Amino acid sequence: MTVRILFVIFFYIFASGCLSDKTCSDQDRSCSPKATLMNLLFSAPEGIYMYASNTSFNGKLTVLGPGSLDSSLNFLCGQERIFSNIIDTKCSKYAPLVSTTLVSASSLNALYADLPTTGVPIRGPFGTQISLDFANLFTVNLDVTLEAGGLGNQTFWSFGDGNGDAAADNCNNGEDDGALSTLGQIGNTQVSTQGSWFATDIRSCAQPHKILCLCYVPTSG
């Protein structure tokens, strides 16, 4: 045990030097000493890990082109994963927590069939339990706010109502950057109440907000 502690201390010093020498990206939070130490000292508890994008986006989330909102959101979540500080290194698939006209956030498993919906907790980046499982995420109050779960004080595009279903205010299904003067539903990480945390306000699509993503280990079979 003593040898392991000494190794961890050495690694922390080395990692700190790595950061100061700019060998890691300035924004790559997965290279942070805190995340590294958490990985070394503890095995990440089983869960679906939620993280917020490092980048804020206006309402035009169809970055891969018109009519491709769902694939664009999946692409963004994969791209933003490298900037997240989640401690789980086993999760390999991503699902955006945004309601679209194709699939609502509360029914993501309709598009992501291998997303576990029961028996696997929803966790914040460092393992704090946010919800008992995906089935409870939109049906009862969150266990803690997303901010307390490690996602920071953020607002995020949800395009959904309080139950995670698709909302009418969706920035023209993610195709408006403000030029069309449409609106989009947002959520807030400081709210934990069912019916409110995912649908806190309606904002101009010209405004920048984060997106929420889930990183999970796919179910077998």
C-alpha cells in the first residue's frame, strides 16, 4: 500500500509537470491531476456518466448539415468527450441528452438500443449519483443538482419539456443560429426538481449554451 501511495505521489508531481510544460492541451480536462489521481486511487463505480460540453453552442446544432441533428449531436458528444473530466475509462459510447423531433431525451434508448435504462446509476463526472438510473432521470427529482454532481454552474440546450419529451421551442430542430428568430428550451444545472431541471427557460437561439452528453458501457446482446 505504501509503495502504491508513493507511486501516486510521484505520478501527481509528474502529471503536474506535464501540464506546466504544456504537453497536454490547455483545455483537455482528462489530463488534469485530479482526474488522474481519481483513476489511480479508485476504480470508477458502475454508471452512465453525464458530462457537459466544454464548448458553448448557439441553437444551430446541426453541425453535420441540415436534417442531421441527431447524428450531429452524437458527433459533438464524441468530440467533447476528450475535454470532459469523467473518471470512468470504460464507457465507450455516447448519447446526447437533447430532445429532437426524431427521439426525445427521455426515450434515448429508442435510438441507442444498447443504452442501459434500469439498474445502472446516472453519475456526474467524478462518480456522484445524480439519478438511480435512466428510467428515473425524468420521472422523479434528481438526487442532487447537476452542479453538485460535478457539471458546474451551466445552462444547456435541452429542446425538451420537463418530462424529457420534445418541446415546441427547439431552434427549428437545431437549425437556427438566431437568424430565424426562433427560440429554444434550456435547462439549468442548479435545479434538481422534476419537471424543471430540463426545462428551466426559453431563450433566443443566438445565445450560446452547453449540451449534455452521456457516456456509457453498452449492454450486451
